[in-house]
Amino acid sequence: MRWYLCVLFLTGVTVTVGMQQTSASFPPGASAPGDIIIGGLFPLHRGARLEPTQDLRSHHHSICVDLNVNRITQALAMIHAVEEANRSATLAGLGITLGYLIHDSCSDVSMALRASIDLTKAFSFGSTGSSGSVFNGGASGGGNCQSRNTTSSERRQPVMAVVGASSSELSISVARLLTLEITPQISYASTATILSDKVRFPAFMRTVPNDNYQTCAMVKLLKDNKWNWVGIMSTDGDYGRSAVDSFSSQAAQNGICLAFKIVLPDSVTNPKVNSSILQAVRTIRDNERAKVIISFAKPIYMQRLFEELLRGPPEDRVWIASDSWSNSGNQMDHLNFTSLGTVVGFFFKSGNTLSFQQYIKQVTASKASQQSNSIPFMHEYYDTVHPSNFTSVLLNHINSATVFSIHMAVNAISQAVAQLCSKHNCKTAGVVQPWQLLRELKNTTFQMEGRKYRFDEHGDVNLGYDISIWSTTEGAIRSLNVVAEYHPLNNSIRPTSPEMAWLLADLKNVVSKCSNSCEPGEVKKTVEGQHICCYECVNCPPNYYSNNTDMDQCLSCDITKEWSPARSEVCQLKTMELLDWEDGFAIVLLSLAGLGVLMALVISVLFLWQRNTPVVRATGGPLCQVILFSLIGSFISVVFFVGQPSDKKCKVRQVLFGLSFTLCVSCILVKSLKILLAFQFNPSVQQALRRLYKPYIIIGVCMGLQVVVCILWLVLRSPKARYSPGTTTVLAECDEGSYAAFGTMLGYIAFLALVCFGFAFKGRKLPESYNEAKFITFGMLIYLMSWVIFIPVYVTTSGKYLPAVEMVVIIMSNYGILCCHFLPKCYIILFKKEYNTKDAFLQDVYEYSQRSSGSVSMGSTQIESEEKTSSEVFTISQVSPDLTSKIENNNCKGTVDLENTTLEFTKEQILSPVNLVGSVSMSTMELKLNNVDLESGISAVTQKPVMNEVNLEGPALRSRKMSTSKSLKRTYSI
């Protein structure tokens, strides 16, 4: 650092000496003494011009030209702020005063650097003496640089901080110089983003936001109004380049394209300014579709540009003004903005300027010599403005935002000075150094108009922006008509009032696009080689949509539940396709199922009422109730095939049907096995069947196997709800999970049905009133035919009526069993009660036995057989001891004749079977049973081709004569 300061010292001396040698002078400025001196850089003139000279070795003098009244008010604002700070209790309590040293930068980098060098000379200390210059703003009207000698014994008061410069280009140059001595610099208007880099500019600070926030606010405004084809203007300086780069980057990120880019010379004295402005006018007129133009140019450039545009046809455009010219409306009062369009300005936050306006009035109240000498730069102003307009011109050129920023900068310095001087002796020159003040500034919280502020880590105070729309009132342009505020924290633009919201809404009527907007249902298609903002609109394909204008791509519908035709704005929900409760076919099937349940319940009640009658006993007795219960469960399973499917419904419907129908078929299987057992007269086979005939065990085993199948099905791959999307519909159905398990369940039921069918088929020719086998055969045949038809139909059918296929088959199977097994019995019970007696059953069996023997004579009727034989054996099995004793005791009369065999029982009960063997040759046998009640026997009738077995049950078999000439062995079990 020691060598660094030495280089700075030598540089400062060299430059100073050079300036003295050329007798350079500064334009008028201002100064005031104080314990702490603050420097100020203000562009009191709009430019500087080099004086022509023939001697190339001599220094080229710069002459400041074109007094800028706006900037005069800014310099006055600094003086006013310093005076207010000196009157504040903060500094007055410490006995410290602030002085100032103000230079005119003339809006020129060279002049700004020369002024900055003069401000830093206060740091120069020489051991042997060195020459320095300090601005003299005394009564002599000074404003000139006067030289005086300094020695090592003399301590000079350094400039502790600098307020300025105005433009970013000047601030960047000045900051590089002030950084060498770590002198704090606080700008009130420089917004270049690069100045936030604390590595390159550690001593630079500002009371305004950087350009990133301004360009972000502009892009937000463009997006809110859907402007994506805009032009941009700037100057060829650090500020212009930084602003354009920042805007271009953010605009590209938000889909905003630049139709053109105009760059004007940075210096107003550049000879190419006029030609550049004319070229800019041609470029603007050539881009008719770019109705919005963003400008970071200088106010004087915009004034000249508008004047040229007014010479042509009217322009209906929106001009977005940056902070560099947004408050310059008072310079353009002579322009007719109704032919130019609308100006939307972004400018810094402002404060109350009443105190400053009063100060202006005091300054211009009189042109006293004392007043004018204290502020030397006011001489030129008084020379160019009529005395009657001294006050009014200055008041009209007050920029409240800039005044507020300058006051904030001075206030921050005064607060930091107070903190620094409370720790050090600021009365003695050279005790405190600028770098110490910089440290205090970074940690200082200062107050303005009741609000507290501080510099952030980048040295900025980011307050956001006010947005104005220029308006014309009585020929004067109001550029500070605030309509909205931009808040950088949430990147939002909020109107200041409902009335102002209407003004902002009017901007939406302006269309600034390369291509017309794509309507909802369309999407932008860019052409290769063109801007992304220049496109054509194409329709969204089916199952895609766009719900907003100018969308870059179509959005996809959720095809699992949504669809859309081409050029759709929204997706439509797919229609749920299922066998609904309101479907006509479903209603019919559910009605049949309900009727089936009702029939089963009625039959169950009827059978319980008639449970001791022969018909009910012959039908199976208690097993009938089990069969009816299982049919009810099977009918109920049909309900789960209708409506919105769910995992539980899908599981319940198949399992309930499978178990219910398995129970039903198992009971029928027991009945079939009972028939086979009753009429199997082969003693060995009959004995084996009797051992196997365990009804409830058989039913339990059959059901157990089906339960195992269902459990494995539910555990391994259970049925579940499935939604299959179609083009415009979603098919709600049940996925059976494992079709192998589904087939196994149905196949097992079919196997049981086949066994029942086989058993029952053997007894299809038994007596009418006693023939369960025939009805079992028909019931199982209907079931098997239904499910044989079901398989191909189920495999080839798809859609919402697939469950109805299985419903139809279930209902058909249930009704087949219900009608074949139970309705005939109900008919006998209700309408043919005479057949529901023991006598009727016994006579029917006897008639069947007569028909089965070949030739049966009932009463006087003779039925001849085809074959004759000479002998026949009749066996009445199992001689009853009781009967033998009854015969011996003459309780009954019996006669056996080899020629004519007659057996007669009168008024007796035969409690057990009786055996009687007789041999006859060409004989007739007459069996007389007079009023005999038979209580023993079997309730089924079966006929064998080799041996006729006749089982008789029932009373009132009277005077039956049987004649036979067929050689057979007959067994009568009575």
C-alpha cells in the first residue's frame, strides 16, 4: 500500500503541474468551508468543446457549453442539503460543520476527471513542498483553480466524500480515480450495473437502484401488456451499453424480441449526432409493427428525435423512458405529443420538496452581490434568464426524485460523519481519513422523512421506481404524474389508485407484435432464421390444447381421463363408460335377479310350511333350504356387476358367485348320489355307496376345494378395478387378475355339474311323481349349455356390456335350477294337493313297477308278455318273526298254492319286510292286501335290466292280481 500511495502522489503532482503549466481553468462551481469537506460533481453544462489551437504541444482547452438548468437545481439541492445537515442536532451537538466543494463536470469524462483530480489534491503532502490547486469559490467569483504552496508542516483538510457524478459513464471514470484513495463516492443518478461490483469499485455507493431493476421493471410492463416486438435506443456510453445488455438479457428470457436497436453518440457535441437522429427516425418508421420503443438516450436526443418525427405522419407509439429522460417533460412543452403517442416514464422515488422550493425562492429573491458571489455558477444562469423568470424557471426544472436522492446522499454522509467524529477529533485537519468515513457509511442507518435507509452489500439503496404517464395540461407537459409503483422485492407493478389503474389499462389497447396473436387452441410455430416473436399460428392436435394466447407449445391432456379435439382450449373429461344403474339392460337384469331372490324366498317359506309332506321330503328336505340360500347368494352377486367398479366389488362379485353356486351344485350332487344309492340293488355296490353317502361331509369337501381356489386367487392375483382409456371414453371394468384362477373356479363348478348330470341321467325313467333325476338332468343341462355359450361370447365381447354377459349366464343358471327343481314341486303343493300324499306316491310307484315288469294287469286288464315260461320264483325277503307268529296264531290268513299262489293280509300292519318263496309252473299268483299300512321301504324306485327291484311304500293297495308268464326272479320289499 505504501508504494501504491507513492505512485498516486507522483501522479497527482504530475497532473497538477501539467495543468498549471497550461493555465487550465475550471468552469464556475461553488464552495463553503467546514470541518468536513464534501465534494460535488454536477453536469451544469450539457457538454464540452475543445478550443482549436495550432500548437500541438500545448494543452487543448475544453469549453463547457449549453447551460443545463435541471442540473443547476441539483447542485443547489446539494448546497441546501449541506446547510440543513449543519443545522441538524446530530452535527450541531458535536460542534462539527460540513463544507462543500462543487465542480462542473460539463457532462464530459475529461472534465470530470480533471475535477476529481482537483478534489483529491487535498490528500497531497510534500516533504519539500509541492504545488497544489484548490477551487476558490470566494467573493472574487472564483470558480478558477488557484495555486498555492504546501509544505510538510502544513496539514490540509481532505475532501472526505464526493457526491456525484450524474451519468454512469462519468461515475465509472471518476470511481476508478477515487478508488485509488478509497474516497467514498455516492452517486445520485448513476445506475450502471457494473458499479455494483465491489471488487472493481469498492468505494462507490449510490442512492438509486441499478439498471437491472429498471430493465426488470420495463420487461414486467411489456409482459403485462403483451408487447413482444419492441425497439430500443441508447447512447454509445457505459450507461447505454449496460442498460441495453441488461434489458436484452431479461427480454429474451421473457420472450420479448428487439425489432431494432439504435445507438446514438454519447457526446452531444459529436458532429454525427444529427445524422444519427435522422437515421433513427427512418429506422422507427420502417418498423411499423414495433409500436413500443424503449429509450435510454439523453433528454436532448429525445427532444430532437421527436421534432423530426413530428415532421412526418402522426405516430401512435408508446415511448418507455428510462430514468435518464423520464422527468424531462418541461424541456418538451413545445411538442405536440398527441401526434407522437404516449410516454411512460420510469424514475426514482421522490420525496417532499417544499423545503427546497422555499430555498430556491430565497436564492433568487434578489440578485444581491453577496448571494451571487457565494454561488458562482449562478452568474451564467442570471445572465441567460430574464430576471422576472429567475424563480419560476428553477422551480419548473426541479426533479423531485433527483433532489430526494441528493438529500439522501448528503444525509447519509452527515450521519456517518457524526458517528466518525464521535470517536475521533474531526476539528484537526488530517486526523480522520476518507477510508474511515467509508467504513462508517457501510454500517450507517440514516433517516429521511420518517423512514430509515441503509446501503446494501452492493452499496445501493434500492427503493424501486415510480411509473408516470406524461400528460398535457394547459400546454405544459406533466412528466411526474405517477400512476403506478414498481416493487423490486416481488417484481410487481401496482397502480397508485383505481383511477390510475384505468390509465394503465388503456395501454393494453396498443398492439406491438411481429405476428398477430394466436388464439387459444392455437400455438406459435416459428420460422427458421427469424425471431421467435415472428411466427405463424397452427392448431393444436387432438388430445392437446392451449388455454391462452400466444402459447409456445400445446399442453397435453391427461389421456387417462381427458381428451380434446383439434384446436381445443381445454381438455374435456372422458365419459365414464360402465354398466350403469340407469342402463336399461342393467335394469332388466337386476329386475330378473331381484325377482329370482323373491321367488327363492317365497319357495323357502313354502317348503318350510310343507316340510313334512312327501313332495318336500322327496325333494331333499333340509337340503332344499341350503340350495335356495345358495341361489339367493348367487342372485345377489349379480348386483356387484353393475355400477362403478372398485377393488372390493371386483373381488366380492366373483367369489360370492363361485362359492354360492358351488354350494348349490354340491347339494344337488348329494341328491343325485342318493338316487343312485336307492336304486342300486347290487348288494356289494349298494353297501359301498352307503358307506360313502355322507351328505354334509360331501358338501363340506366340495365347498372346501372351491374356498381354497378363491383364497389362492385373492392372495396371488386378486381381481381389481381397471380403467382403460379410449378415444373419448374411459372404460371402467374389473380386471380379473388371474384368468387361470377365474377359469379354475368356473371349471370346478362345471365338473361338479357334470357329475350331477351323470348321476341324474341314470334315473331319468323313474316314476313321474318320484323322479328328481329328470329335473336334475334338465337343470344341469341348462347350466352347462349356458356356460359353454358364455366362454366364446365373453372372450369376443368388449366394452361396458362385458359384465352383462356373465350376469346373463348367472341368471340363466339360477333360474334353470329354480324352475326345474322347485317350481314343479310348488305346483303340486299348491294346485295338485291330492298328489302330495303317501297313497298317491305308493300307487305311482306300483304302477311304475307293473309297467317295468313287461305285462301288468290292473284290475281286470291283462298285459301279455312276449315270452312264456313254466316256472317263476317270488321272494318276499326277510321273514318277520312277528309275522310268523301272527300267522301261527291265526291273526292273519295266508294260503300258498303251487298252482295258484295267493297271499292275503287283512287288517294288519307289516312292520318289517317278509320273505315267502314259492315255485309255480304255468301258474297265477294273487296278492291281496286288504287295508294294510306299510311303514317300511325305500322312497325311490329303480329298475335293473336283469333283476327287477320293486320297492313299495304307501297304504291302500287293494286286491291287486298279477299274472306273469315271464321267467324272472322278483324281489318285493314290503
